[in-house]
Amino acid sequence: MSTTATKKSGPVRTGPGPVDRYFGITAEGSTIPRELRAGFTTFLTMSYILFVNPQVLSGAIDVPNSFVQLLMVTAIAAAFGSIVMGVIARYPFAQAPGMGLNAFFSFTVVQGMGVPWQTALGAVFISGVLFVVLSVIGARKAIVMAIPMSLKLAITAGIGTFLAFLGLRTAGIVVPNEATMVTLGSLGSPTAWVAIVGLLITAVLLQLKVKGAILWGILGSSVIAIVSGAQVFAGGADGGLQAFPGFGDGVVAAPIWPSDLVGALDIAGALGLGVLSVVFTFFFVDFFDATGTLTGLAQRAGYLDEKGDMPRAKTTFSMDGLAAMFGALMGTSTTTAYVESASGIEDGGRTGLTSATTGVLFALSMFLWPLAGAIPGAATAPALILVGAMMMDGIRHIEWDKVSEGVPSFLAIISMPLTFSIANGVSLGVISYCAIKLFTGDGRKVHPILYVVALLLVARYVFLSE
């Protein structure tokens, strides 16, 4: 009696593809479409830097057609930083020239101290070299490991308050006031009402667990602003706002190579004794800004283990330093990790494909940058506010009944938005944590490295204050 083998028909199941395997997408519980969407969301929340960074730096860097050249440099630096972070470190942390650091570069170093912008770029490059060296030898990872979990949770929450403050300010809901420092803006202004409507739409979509809620909220708010003719777009008279001007010259614009900026840095001048304080100020500020941002984002994305360790930390921190070096070579101030990456993380991004996507979009923006003008700040503000709210989740695990844990955590959280600096929040949290523990008999519970860091931070505020 003979038997005939039969084959079952049906779809052939295959394992994850090479892209999935490399980035570990399935292993992180994500999908390629979700990662791509998250990268697009991050790009939309960061795209303002394409216009803001040139505005800030053009006051210090005087070259022909400076705004366009600086825009191109900003796009190139953001593309490189985000791609290497995604492809090499494989984390969803996008990078671009940092706000605050660009202001320090332009107004304090170049205009205030009279340092040539080429020399200031050299200082940024040297600080990037220091970042890489400390990352390779494991110093940055050791510092992160020495920070207690309560401060890690506080740093994440502090970044959330910082993001929310950025969003409220961008929306015109919170405005400056000479008497009270800040106050409520005009809720009837176009910027405010577009942001409020966008906030409501996005919050409802998030509550209903709609996939891509943050992205849809940004796009929906932009459409509302365009259709309604709201004056929320940059480019108005005297630097004001205007209704959407349309794409008069089309949506494609040929990029201009920033020949006057690329390679213009003066490293030898930055090594002079008179500029070393500038080098170390760049180093200190960005070290704790980027370290705090990366730690907070990693905690929010669920990458920190029970000991607070982040896998591939050396590589991650090295890519941060490499991005700073490359940005300086191109002609922009310090390139660093962006807190706005949290928007992509909240949208489901869990791997390096998210930040790599953001980087590719920044590269494409050199050709399609007029499209970025269709996304006003009023449309991205709700994303920052809501992401900020969601980043507060971890503070419930802080031991608030212990003053030595609660007070440093509170200082780290509250000082970030009030001083407009993540670095200041991390610094005040670390310094107060060490001091309170030491003077209450719990000094041995603090990692020795943290004491060294606290002393260096105190020295920075005493001797290298801005």
C-alpha cells in the first residue's frame, strides 16, 4: 500500500525581515508602519528648528544669504544626528541643533564676549570631542547609573513640564509679564484658539486610543489654521504672523550648499586660554542637558531596567557627541538630543527606525522645506502640552514622604521650566540630593560618583556662570 504525501496550501509564514531584525521592531512590540509614523510625528514637532535656529544664529553669523545657508546647515545636522542615533544606537531619540545652546552661542559668546563665530564653532567641536571620550570610557554611563531612581523619574517629569511650558508659550496661552513674569495670554488670539482646538482634538483621540493620535492632531490643527485663514504662520510684516501664504514658488526648492559655513570652525582659536571657559561652559551645559534628556526619554520609552541602566548607553552617548562634532563642522551650534522625541515615543516609536525616519525627513526638507511652513507652531503646541502631561506619570513612584528624596525631585522638576533649562534642573536635583543626604546622615547611600558630579556642578555655577 502506497501513500502520497500531500502539501497543505495556504500563506507561507516568514520571520521578520532584515529591517525588523536589525532594529528589533517586533521584539519591542512595534511595527514598521508605527515606527515610520512616529518618526513623522517627531519631525513635525521638531520642524520649527529649521526656521528658529537660523533666526537665532544669523545675529552672530554674518555670511551671504545667511538665513538659507543656516537653514541648510540645520537640516543637515539634524539629519545626520538623528540617523546615526537611529541606525547605530538604535534608539528613537532624534537630534538637532539645540535651543538655548544656540542662544548662548549667538548672544553670550559671539555678541556678548566678542568671540569670532568661527572660534565659537571650534569650542562646540571640542566639547563634542569631550562628550565622545567620556562616553567611550564609560564615564557618562557611570554618571547616569549613579543618579538615583527618584531623580531619574523627576528628570522625566521635569522634561514633561518643560515641554508643556514650551507648548503653552508657543500657543500664546502663557505670555511674558513684567510684573508677574508670566501670565495668561489672550485666548481669543488666532494662535491660542487654534492650539486650544488642536489640544481638544488630540486629547479626545488619545483617550479613544486612535492610532497616530498626536500626528492626526497636528495635521488636523494645521488644516483648520489654513482653511480658517488664521494668522498663525511666520513671515508676516515686521516679523509678525500671517495667514497661510500658500506655496507661491511651489513646494520644491533647490537646496543651497552652505559653502561659507562648512569647515569654517577655528579649533586652534578655541584652544586659546581666553576661550577655554567657553569650551567648558558648552560642555557642562550640554552634558547635563543631553544626559538628562536621553535618560528621561529612555525611562519614558521603557528602556531603563530595574537598576536604571540603559542598554547600549556608551553608543548612545557617543552618537550624541558625534552629532555635536559634525554640527560644528557644518557650521551650527551644538547638536543634541531633542525632548520633542517624546512625541514620537508617545505615538508608539520604540526603535531607531523612528529617529532614522526623522533624520531622512530632515534631509528631504532641504528640497521640500516650503512644506514645513504649512505646519504652524500653534499646531504642534498641543502635542508638546499633552506629551508633557503624560511624562508626569512616573512621579507617583517617588517617595514624597522622605524629604531627602522628595525635595531634590521637586527642585529638578520645577526648575526646568522656570529656568528654561533641562541642565539646570538636573544640576539642582543632583546638588540638593547629595547635600541633604550628606547632612542627614545618609551620605553613604549616595554613590561616590554623584558627589564628584555635584562638586563639579557647584564649581561650574561658581566659576563658569553665564
